[in-house]
Amino acid sequence: MNFLKSMNWTKKINIFILIIFLILFNEITLEFFDPKPPLSKSAVLIIRLIDIFFIILFLFFGEKVIKKINKDVLIIIFISFLLLFSLNVVFVYFSPQIIKFLPQDIVREISPCYRTIFHNLNFPKNQNKKVEVVFGDSFSEGYGDEFLESDEEYGIFNKAIKHDKNIFIFGRGGHGSIFTVLEYKRCSYLLEKFTSLEDFKKNIDGVTFVFYEGNDLNNNLREIKKKPNNLIYYTRFYLPIFDYGRAKIYSLILNLKNNIKNENNNFKNSKNTISPYPISNSGISLKIFPQAAALELSQKEFNLSIAALESSIYEIKRLIPNTKDFKFLYIPSVASSYEFEGVLKTQSYKNKEFYITTGDKNKKSSIKLRKIVAEIAQDHGWKFCDSTSDLISITKMGQAVHGPKDWKHL
């Protein structure tokens, strides 16, 4: 450790930056390798021990490494990091002004907190307008074909410019009711504390909660067990430029992995020309095993997840006490948006290729779930809106309300 005392300030700073980078890389790695189900405690411990090993190894053998590095190279690296850090600071502060001018590819990859105001085509010119706060999952955020095609007007709230309110969306893809509330707590704090955004909470005039029948209850069960990683969340927000670079590298690796997997699957299925996916009574051929009305949940899991939903909408009213306009939008699962007879193969959440049920069972489960959710929402003072019948009235006529690219979203 004596080599640290003999170093000049440039080398010490570079060592410090490298150690911080290794620690952050470790945490980000844990986030990426935290699929469903979450990593076990022993797996997390092993990954962190490996990280600590490399840090200790560098501290003991760093002198030999640094002596081989040219002084000019160290200076260039340091200045580059300093410039990138400065750009991050500027980006974070002025993000409400510049987020609209960025390509969607960038907005998708950096911290999702920046997407909160992305739908506001008239923001931030009218910061004093009344605010509508939206909670939910990918439906609230606008996933679907328009999103995949980078359409500027994608999503349920894509016409915000025509509204008399600013729309702040705290719904995120893959979130259940627990994490969308957490997103509001963390993201609203960051936006108000570290960006040029003025205090928008005083202007909140309405709240919309978007509930998706297909997987919100399953996501609630996952979120009950998963502890949120605040270090990763805040780091991604503070360092969006570094985060984008990290995301593109990870995306490249993931695409290579998926291409290899798809080639193998295409070889195995080359002789199978018959589609295994369901066809609705009106002749609509789906391109996936559709998500259904929480059919795989046990009664215990169902009750636990419903309790989490009720707790979340109660918490929202506690966090936003100065408005009386609370709206609850119910979106049916893909399977519940069409009519099926007989055997129905749906998406499985139990690591199976598909889950076998019937059209009648899914319909009954959907009706039961809608009734329960409606009672909970209305008991807590939310206006309940069920979109199921409207969607079915369209699909009955042979018109699909999903696809043709994204068959999981409208």
C-alpha cells in the first residue's frame, strides 16, 4: 500500500475512479443478472466477493500496472471522465427542456425517470398548467406498435398537447402496482430536486391508475419479494450518458445471444408449419400465447396480490391528498379481449411453454377479477372504468386490437 503515498494526485484520482467504476459495474451486473425469480443470496454474495477480490488485487498490484501506463494517457482518461461528468450534470439539470429533442432510442435506454415528462409535447413551456399524474405498467407508458416504430405520438396519453393538463407518467414497463408507486416517490423527488423542473406537485389536479389484467397481479408477487436497488436507480439518473453507453453494450451482447437462440429454434421448428397459437371465434389469428386473467395464481397468491393492489391505491391517495379526481382504468388481458371456445393455450408464468385452459374459464376468471378490482377501487374513492366490453365489441367484428407487431399491447 506504500505505492499510494508515493503517487501524484493524478494517479490517485484515476485509481479512485477505477475503484468506483468497479463497484458500480458490480451493482449494475447484479441488476442485469437479477431475472425472475431473483438471484439467491448466495449468488449475490459470490458476485460481490469476486468484485472485492479484483479491487484488492488492484490495490496490491496497482503499482506495476500504473507504471506501465503512460502519464499522458492517464491525463486524457481523467479529462475525458471530467468532461463526460460535466455533460451529465448539464443533461440532468436541463432534461425537462431537452428530453423532447432526443431520439426515442436514447430516451428508452437511459433512466426511465426521464420518460415521465416525455409525453408532454407542450412541456415545459406551460409548467403552471394543471397536472395529471399517471400510474401503471407498460400500457400507461404507451407500449405497442407505435412505440416499436418510434412514432412521436405513441401511447394512451400521446395526445397530451390537446389536453388542458400536463401529463406526468410514472407507469413503467414490467411494473406492478407496488413499483409504480415507488417510481413516483423516487422519480418525483429527483426531478424536483436535481432538474430545472418546478414544483409540479402543487399543480396536481387528477390521478389515473392503469391496471392490466394480464400480468399486474403476477408482477405484484414478484415485487413483494424483490428489494428495490436504490443505488442502481439513483446512479442511472445521475449518470445518463454513461448509462446509455452501458445500455448499448448490454443490448449488443443480448442481441447476439438472442440471434444464436433464434437460429437454433428456427432449425428445430423448420418443419412445423402449423401455428400453435389460438384463433378467436371471429377468425382472428393471434401470433402469441396470450396473457390471461391471472389463471395460474393460487388463491393465496391471488389474495396477496390483490392486497398489494389495494395498499397501493390507498398509498397514492395518501401521497397526493390535494386532489379529488382519482380514475382507475381497467385493461383486460389479451385473452379476455377476444372470444374463444374450447381449449385455449395462454402464456404461462410458471416456466412452461404455455398454460392450457378454456375460453370459458378465462372469461369467468376475468369477470370475477373485474368485479373484485372494481369494488376495491370504488371503496377507496376511485372512479372505475372497465374497457373490456368496448374492446370485445371491436374484436367480435373480426378486427384485432393488438399487433401486428406487438401482440401484448393495444
